[in-house]
Amino acid sequence: DDYIKIYVNGLSRPILTLLSLKGVLEKLPAKHFSRIHRSFIVPHAQVQSIQNKKVYLTSGRELPIGNSYSQFVEEWKR
């Protein structure tokens, strides 16, 4: 549905909003955020590494990279 959870460092609970990921991505600066999966947008500054179609964040979270979002991997390598 059209609601998402936004996880912010320093907050104990995520922010719940009635927006789509597409809508949020359009509001974020493209040079700092990328969509990596139909369910995830990541801030570039929080990406620690990318291995085996997974993004590892500095927080320790591990997120999958969707097949149709593999261009993120190519851009990250540059």
C-alpha cells in the first residue's frame, strides 16, 4: 500500500508516512539517495559495502538489491 517506514539514526522508532517510495524518492536529492529494491531507498553516506547483491549499511543492516535496480551496483563501483 502507499505507506512507508522511514528509519532515522537517533530515533528509537521509524516514522510512518502515507507516501509511496516513488513519491519520497522524487523529493530526495538524487545524488545522495538511491532505490535499491522495490522496498528500499538508501542514503549513499550509509552504504558501507556491496557484496553478492546485498547492501551493507554502517548501522549493520543488510538489504537486498532487486534485479531491476542493479544499476546502483554499477554506479557505486565508479
